[in-house]
Amino acid sequence: MAQTMEHPWGTLKQLSIPIWFFDLNEQKMYVSSLLRKDLRLEREVLEVEEIKTMLHKDDVHYLYRTKEVEEARSSFHLDYRLRVGKGYRWVKDIVTPFYNHQGVVAGYTGVAAPDGIYQSELVKIKKGIIEIGDAFLSYNGQAFFDFLVKYLADILDVDTVLIGELTGVEKEEVTAISLFHKGEVTSGLTYTLEGTPCEQVVASYDCYFPRDVKTRFPGDQLIREYHVESYLGKALLNSEGEVIGIFAIMDHQTQTSGPLSKAMFQVFADRIANELSRMQAENKLRMLSRYDPLTGLVTRTYFSKLLKEELLSPSNERQYVALLLIDIDNFKMINDSWGHARGDDLLRQFARYLRRTFAQKDCVISRISSDEFVVWLRNVSTIDEVCEVSDHIIHSMRQPFIINQKEFYSTASIGITFSSHGEESGEDILRYADAAMHKAKINGKNRYEIYDARMSEQIREELDLKQSLHHALDNGEFILHYQPQVCGKTFEVIGYEALIRWNHPEFGLLSPYHFIRLAEETGMIIDIGEWVLQEACTQTKQWQMKDQRPGLKIAVNLSAQQFADALLPQKVFKALEDSGINSESLIIEITETMVLQDFDRSIDTLNQLRAEGIKVHLDDFGVGFSSLSYLNRLPVDAIKIDRSFINQINKDTTEVAIVNAIISMAKSLGLQVIAEGVEQQAHITYLKQKGCYEYQGYYFSKPVPAQCVSL
């Protein structure tokens, strides 16, 4: 019943309880003596500005709840934070509207709620924690989250409960793992954090808006669609303290949650964070098992699983299985010369290149080892389709990759297998593609080969050779053969090229064709190359002293891995010092491909060698990326015309025109020209006419052991 006395406080202050009265008309609060003592207040009457300083900033709005008080028509509980010293304490009051004689609210009174109110909340918390604990035992992952949002919506009596995970490249989005709203559970909803209360949760770990959320965040579509009035959110943290998700409750009406309810909310948040961390760890492990972390492509294990499932599927019996196994040529040299970080950069770029190349194809792309990639082409019916794609890869890779603002040219070797569905297992098909790829490597790289059964036998032979190679150096099985280089004007031998041979105990004398690539793959090429350098210099010094030929020169070929070795100059200088040979007597032979792997580093290495008087010759000139622009900058002393061009002399082919162009270009650059593969008098006659006077080839001698050399 409405109170009608002139001013309510005259009566209320006589009560022997801690009570306050807020006069809506005066906008003042009256405080009883018991309450003043508890709050350590000096005055009985407080102005609004004084009250504001006593309340937490998010609870000040309770001073203006006239409309809610009028609508309540009866008592209700009010929870707010009251300043105590430098902190705050939670207070729960029973608030009652106070009416004047016209029946209009004149103000409202507040008294502390009895302990029984808190006791009921404690019972609710205990019950909730026990039931949530039971849920942990009964559910996990998605099932647990779905149960939890429904349970919390019921126990907290709210419309909406959200458990979300931070997503997006910059973790700028939240994706609902489980979202309960008015009886329905959904997942997958994603929205950006910007301009939402969830953004404040991520920034400050929690966020509480008991009212006016729609007004505060007008751009939040979810809040607008769900007619949210109040919001309570908590950040979900992993063991490192990083925010990984958001737990929030929302409702269409004002929240008056007390400290105990918020404590329960925190307990739930911690449990949810633990489960989310576990689920993310499981997802990460699952992703790592399926996708390569460096390139994002499918892993070999997952690729094999997909291929096996495809081969076992009866619905695909009439289809063909087409695989392309692609290997980046000379990749190890990138790691050795530039470091693994730049090698990884190349792998990432190559993966992007493959995705672009096959973007319109029905396929699966996988990185199956360090620099090997496999493409499984689906829905192809002819081998011609596969060869056409392989041709495109070979030709399109003529464009350089840009690594650390430098151009890097690379090629690829491709092995193709094409078989009817169901004839072999997935591992068999991969092994066949690998055999074809190795065949492409043997045949000069930068090409593709199609698998046939003979390749498997060749792979087995190669494996045996690799095993033997590990002991060949220690067992003294390598020997050097020497081929003379002749001056065409005097026909005097001016030097020799040292060429390695392997005197294999089972297979006999093997040329470099059979084992150099294997030495590169096993990493033994560095040790073998150093042995060649030391042996050739020592033998040349003996010849110089024995036959009084101090001007006799020796040419030694470097492998790509040797040339990429940062310690190469020091190793060359040591070989000169150990053998006693003069630096002007040593010629280092390199190829164009080796130089182009890292042009700037190549120039630096060659300058170091030439500064000591060592000559540098460019071998196999004309078969690579011959370019006048880089040759003009390259510090070399001579170029060697590849034997494939010399063999075409007197055959009226375009290769002869290339010989003429090479000789003319070398002369214009002040470089010596040496012709390899000279086998006929006609070759010498032609070369003399064009101004080339240094020769090497079978016309003079095949490569022979040192004891067979005639000076």
C-alpha cells in the first residue's frame, strides 16, 4: 500500500537496521546511522555525485532505474560493487519502491539481503559445479560444449550462451563452437570482433554490461538480432595465458548477477578453457598429420591414405590413376649455399606455384619429402593429358623464383606413372613414379620420364651402388684419368683435365655418369671432390718436376655442391699448398647452371680464386641459360664449347652457327675458347678457320690413367 507521509525518511531512519532511501525528486540518498557506521560515512544525506564516487563505474546506472522500479511494483534484489579502500566489494540489497499519496514512486529503499539469499546461491553453485564435473566424464569435445550451453542457459536463466573460438589470420574473428539461443543449439557462426563486447573481452579478459548493450554496440549484428540487453563475458585462456576463445551469457533483460554467481561463471570459464585447449591440441595434431606445416600441402601419410581409399573404392574401377612426382633439381645446393631458411622459402613458393598451376584441375597435391612433390590427377583418361601437364611445368619454370630479392632459376625432374585403377597399391604407384623421376635425373634433369618396369631394376642397382659408395673413398677405389688439352698452333700438350673413375670391385671401371649423381644425393660429393682436387694437384706437380714442365696446367671440375660450399676457396688454396703446385697451374671448371643458382655469391667466390692466380673455365657452354648479359659480368678466363655442338661440324646444322656465335662472342669479351669433343681433322680445320686454337677430344687421346700419360 502506498505511503502518504510528508517525507518518508522521517519514519525510515527510526528503524534499527542499516537502511538507505533514495529520493527521486531530490536526487539525494539518505543513510541510516547503522549503515553510515558500516560505510564510515560522515553525513546522513549524500548527493548523487558523492554516490557515484562510491560505486563501480559499471553500476552507476542503478541510480536511474526509476522505470524498472515502477514496473517491479514489488521488491527485487540488486547486486552492485561498493568501493572499500582501494578496491570494491559486492553488495546484495533488497530494494523496495516507495510511493507518495498519489501512487507515484517517490523513491526506493534498500536493506542488506539476509544470509539466506547467499546460501541459496551457494547451493546453486555447488550443484552446478558437480553437474558440470559429471558432464566432463560423460562428454568431450563438441558434445560437452553443446551440453554446457544448454545447461548454463537453464541454471543462469538467460536467453543466450556462447562458447566461441578466436579464428582468422590475425585472430580478429570469433567462431561459435556452440551457441544456445532460446532452446536451440547451433555452431559455426563467425563474426568479426571489432565493435562488439567480445572485442573488450579479448582486450581486458572480461566484460560486464548489465544493461544497454544494444545502445553501446549498435554495429553488433548478433546483439541486435537477439535483442540483447545485458552481456557478461569472460576470456578463455590456454596454459600460456593466451586468449583462445570467449565465454559469454546474454539476455534480453537487465542482469543483477551477484558475486557468487560471477564466481560460478569464472569456474565454468576455466573448465571450458581447459576443454577448448585440449580440443585445439587434438585438432592441431590432426592437422599436422594431414598437412605439411611449411607448405600447407597434404602430407605423404595422409596422401597415401586418400590414394588407398580411392583404389579400394568400387565406384572408380574404370578410372586411371595418374601421378606426377616432381623433384626440384639441385635443391640441396640451395640449403648448403643460402641456408635452410631460404631453402624453406623456395619450397613455399614452389608449393604456391603448384597450386596455381593445378588450380583448375581435379587433383591432390602433396609434399612427400624435403624437395619432392606429388600431384595426383583425377579424372584423366589418356597419358597424353599427363604429358601435356608435365610439359607445361618444365617450360613454365624458366621464370625465376624471387628469394630474398634475388632471382633464382631452377628446373624440375618429373616421374610419371599412369595405370588402370586397382592394378597396384598406392605405395607401388608412388614407388614407380619415384623410379621414373630418378630416370629423368639420370637423363639430364629438367625433363619428365614415364615409368616402365625396367626402371625398378635400375633403382635396385642404384641402391647397391649407394651402399658401396660409402666405402669407396676409404678403400682407395677411385682413380683419376687425364685427357690432354692441346694448342692448335703448336700441337703441344698444354695441360690435362682430371676425370674421376670408380674401380668398383664388382662392376669394374665406372664413369662419372654412373655415380656422381649418387654421390650428390648421399652428400659424399664434397669429400670425393676434395680428394680429386688434392690428387690432381699432387700428380701435376710430379709431372712438372719429372719432365721439367713448370707451365703444365691441370683442370679440375667442381660439382654443384662443391661450388656452393662457403669454404671452397680455402680448400682450393690448401690443395695448392699441400701439393706445392703453383696457383697459375690450376684451372677450375664450372658450369653455367652452378653459377646461376646464386649469381652474386658465384662472382664473389670466383674473384677470390682468380685473385690468387687460379684460372676459371666455363664448361659445357651453350647447353644452359647462355646469356651475354651475365657472361659479361662473370669473372672467367675461358669458355669450353660443349661437345654436342662440335660433333655437328660438317653436318650443315644450326648447331654450327652456334659454334660461330660462341667463338665471336668470346673474342669480343677477351676470353679464350676451348673446343671439347674434337674427334676429326675436319673439326680442327673448321675451328682454326673461325679462330679457335685450343682443343680437347678423342682425336688426341681418350682419358687415361696417370701412368699412361705421355708428356
